[in-house]
Amino acid sequence: MKKYWSAEAGKKSDALDLEEVVFTFKDPAKIALSLKRSALESPRRKGTPFQSAMSMLNFYINRAGKNLAVSRKRILEEAKEELRKSFKK
């Protein structure tokens, strides 16, 4: 089995403590609120809560790459907009 650096990065780095199912939600607003809550509560972040939440969302999108369905990517991109709104950015 091939090991990927990104799998370890999500487990052992200063990554946020996320809800395990956050990226399976169908509602972009629900994804954004979960990421925001995790970013605000987590002691394991380096940047601002907004930076950390957006970073995790981008990390997930980039890690999925070509395997991410178009409909799923659209939901996650909408979650970015919801995240910006929730942090007033």
C-alpha cells in the first residue's frame, strides 16, 4: 500500500481537530460553520481561525484532486464563500 505524505500531515501536524464527517456534508453553510467552530476552538492552529479553516478546506480539495466529483467540488467551493461570509472577509 502506497503511503501519502498528506495523510500523515492531517494526523500529526498542527492541523485542526475536525468533525470526521465535515467534508461529507451536502450543505456548504454547514461545512463552513463546522470548519469555523473547529478553527475557533482548536489549540492546534498556527494562523488566524479564518486562515486555518480555509487552509483545511483547500487542503482537502487539493488532496482529492481529480478524484473529486464536479458536484462535490462545487459544494466545497461554495463552502469557501460561506466561510468568507461567516468570518466577514
